[in-house]
Amino acid sequence: MQLSHLLFQPVKNPPKDADTINHRLLVQAGYVRQLMAGVYSYTTLGLQVLRNIEKIVREEMNAVGGQEILMPALHPKLNWTTTGGWENIDVLFKLQSRTGKEYALGQSHEEIVTPLAKEFIHSYKDLPLALYQIQWKYRDELRAKSGILRGREFYMKDMYSFHSSQESFEEFYQVVKQAYLRVYKRLGLTAKVTEASGGNFTDKISYEFMVLTDAGEDDIYYCDACDYCINQEIATVKEGDPCPKCGQPLKKARAAEVGNVFDLGQKFTKAFDLQFTDQNGEKHFPIMGCYGIGISRCMGVIVEKYNDERGILWPESVAPVSVELLSLAGAEEFASQIHDKLQSAGIKVLWDDRNLSAGNKFADADLLGIPERLIVSPRNGEKIEWQTRDKKESALLDLETLLEKYASLTHATAL
Ligand code: ATP
Ligand code: MG
């Protein structure tokens, strides 16, 4: 991929209205463009990052037995009046058609997945069942802010599980929790698991997955010595109090919620009269769980965690490409050969082939944050200068050595 061919290029000046690092760097580097508050376009490179995150989430959801589906974003009013959501959910976007019919845009999909599952769940033998999708969500957020952390349109993975007993739900929850922790680890994020109230759905406990960052909107108390963590919203403890689990003093920090799990109980299965027959021929309402991951928010949180004064430092697992190739004046032909060889070896490479000064190319490369950098210049002849974006490593290598090195790259697939 040649940078000169891309419509979206890094720009010199950051956007004026950026209130967070992710907003400033993602727009300046050319990964996203803002349409209005909370609504963004993803450019070719930005979309690649989103897809990389999505792939990791999908792999882990498939691994716990989730079945991927895709539900509509446009919903008839009836599904939402059935649960009371039409009146009670303040973020629900409501639309009217030209014939006067009313619709909602999906802010979450309990109202759709429950009647859908009802068509197929009849007996205890059909349970447990976990369905998930990866899709844009719409919420009439009063304050869409912090770049892609809080959107009015945002990308989410939402999974819904159906169980014949509370034990079955609790068992599955533990499995999903581990899968979530694997997802965040693969994304380069350290997530703490909090206990929090169940929000709109139920009085039951829910769990939030929190990443410490000043750009987040939640305050949490956590313990460094053990895994205790709680959202300030419901907390009876305060900073410095002994940890209820191990006695060490609690710390307070800002955090961004990158995912959560709710025990929905029978609220939705009752509302849609979804019942199953047990071994004795008796009918029951299944217990439901729901499990969200904010995919676009994760992308923003990654930028909040991985940046320096010069730009982004993408973790290898989500980087839009693995390697950025920089050709300085006079080395274009050699660069072109390297570009083609890397591409045919299945290594994702972005070649800055623009007619710009070395200084401009280096500055843009720092902004873009591709993990590995190759510099070819007439000064180095057939040798290639290899660097990592974090500047921790560098060497002068020949092409053969480089190709061997990259053969082991984890997501080495051709664009
Ligand atoms: P929050 O507390 O941040 O408002 P929520 O509790 O409403 O989120 P869910 O409705 O369960 O969260 O959504 C699942 C996940 O989707 C959240 O954990 C979060 O990562 C992400 N998310 C929620 N709202 C937004 C938004 N407006 N923009 C971007 N991501 C969001
Ligand atoms: Mg929340």
C-alpha cells in the first residue's frame, strides 16, 4: 500500500475541538474524520484497526461457543413498547416514517434477540444458547465526547445467552469473563473487573471491564495487591480505606468501561413470553445474560494508552499494517522492490512514497504509529535501517534477514 495513493493523509495541525488524545491523534493521523459530535467516518487505515480489534473479539466469542448473527439496526416500535423501553430508555433514537409508523434505532438488542430466539428455543435441550453480533449502535447521548470513546453511533459486540438455570448462567459468565480478559490482553489493554449495579435492566449485580485512563468517565476504587475493584457510583468505600478483600489501602482512578456483563434474569424472556419445557414437561422462562464490548471505544482507549508526544504507538495486534517503509530521495527504486517483496511474503506494509522531506516523513511516521519502520536511503546502499516506533530497537539489516524476521509476524496477511 502506497501512502501517496491514500485519500486520507496525516495533517500538520491537530483538530481545534479535540478534548482527548484519541480524538486529536486519530484525526490528525488520518484514521477517522468527524461528521458531527459523536459520529465518525473511519478511513482506510482506521477501518483496518477496527477490523483487527473485531477479529480478536470474534475469535474469542467463537471460542466460547457464541454463534455470530447480524440483527437489524432498524426496529419496529412494538418490540420496544413490549418491554417498556420505548418510554423508559432516554438514549433510544425514535424515528417516524412518512406513513406515520414509528421505529427505533438499535441502542442494544435484547428486544430483537429475545423474540428471535423464541422461534427456536422450545426445550431444555435447546439451552444453553449464546448468540452474538458485531454492529453499529445508536444512542442519543447527551454528551458525545472524548473522540471515539463516547459516540452517538458506535461499534459494539453484543452477545446474549439463554439458560435453563441460574447456575448455568453463572458458569457461562465465568467462561465469558476469561474470554473478555483474553480479548483485552490481546488488544494490549489491562482490564480490571468491577462490580456495579445493573443499570436499566435489573437489580442484579453486573460486572464492568475497566481500563485505567484519565480520558474515561468512571471513577473506580481498586486494590493494587489483589483484584478488588468497584465503581464509585455504588461504592461504600473510599480512597485509602482498607481493601475489603486483603486490607491494603484502596486507590482511586479514572477509567473507561470497555465492556460489561449483565445478569438479565427473566425480564426479557417474560416480556416476550419465551418459555422452554424442562425434563418433567414443565414450562419455565430462561435466564438471560448480556455481554457487551465497545469495539470502537477500545480503539480509542488503545490510543489513550499507547501514545507519546509525537503520536500513536499501535500494539502489533491491532496496527493497521505491521511495517512502514520510508524511502528517502534517490532510494525509490530499491524501496519499490522491498515493498513488493514484503507484500508478496504476506507482510502488511505501508510505503511512504510521497515526495516530501525526510523530516516530514519521520514526523508523519511517528504520528501514524506503525510498530516497525524501515528506512531506505542512498547513504545505506543495499542495507535497510530497521527501527521500532518506540525507538527501543534499531539495526542495519539486509532484505533477506528482514524477510526471515517478518516470517514470524502473527498477523502477516496480505492486504
Ligand atoms: P457507559 O456506562 O459507558 O455509558 P453502558 O453501561 O451503557 O456504557 P452497554 O450499553 O452495556 O454500556 O454497552 C456495552 C459497551 O459498549 C460498553 O461497555 C462500552 O464499552 C461501549 N459503549 C457504550 N456506550 C458507548 C458509546 N456511547 N460510545 C462508544 N462506546 C460505548
Ligand atoms: Mg456502564
